[in-house]
Amino acid sequence: MSGSYVETPAVEVTDELIRTIVSSGGYTHPLFNPTPGQRAEGVDAPLPGQGVLLLAGGLVEQSGILDRAIALLELRSVVFHSMVRAGAWLRVRLTPGPVRHTHSGKAIQEFAWQVVDGAGAAVAEATAVMLMADPVKER
């Protein structure tokens, strides 16, 4: 996708947030469930990838760029570049992309999501396909 991006506000990933997502989501993989002994040795659990996407979705909504959105239709081409751990700050660089119109006058538009950490390094990327009342112009 071409064009410039909108950057969302940032959110801090805390150990409590990771524990809540892991517990509520029922994650059972040992990566997300260090033993008490491992925790005593400093091993901590990363945020599951689905948690990264959950936070990214909320940040995108806060950006205001999707105020005319009706629904998320598809999340595709998701790539994770690095693990996210407690103490990280995440934000999303959101780039409006191609649009096609429906027979009812609505728009289906792609958006590139680049989730970046506090240093600006990409931790994840995805393409979100949204049903829009009105498309967002590429900026």
C-alpha cells in the first residue's frame, strides 16, 4: 500500500496485562506459562500474538481514522517480527489502501497495520479489510 500513515496513541504492555490475556484466553503453551521456578530465575512470558493484534485493533479505533467503519471483514497477511514483553510500548502505523465499492454504496477498504515498539521497530504487520460507510483517502 502506498501513501503516508496515521500513527495511533501508544499503550504500555505490562506483566499484569500479559497474565490477564494468557489466563483469560486459556493459553496452555509453556512459553506463556513459566513455572514459579522459572519466574524466580527471571523468565517472563511474552504477549501472545493474538494479544498484540487485540491491542493493535483498539489502538486503531482510538486513532479516529475508522470513525466511518462498519465492520472488520478480514485480517490477512499477519506477520510477527519479534516477541513483545512487559515494559514495551506499542503503537500502530495505519496506512489507508485500495478501495472497492459495493452495490449498496458502501466501500471495502484495505488498511496496512504496522505495529511498532517504542523504538519504532516493527513487531508485527497485517492487512485489515474493513467495510466502510465512506472510504478513507490515502494521505
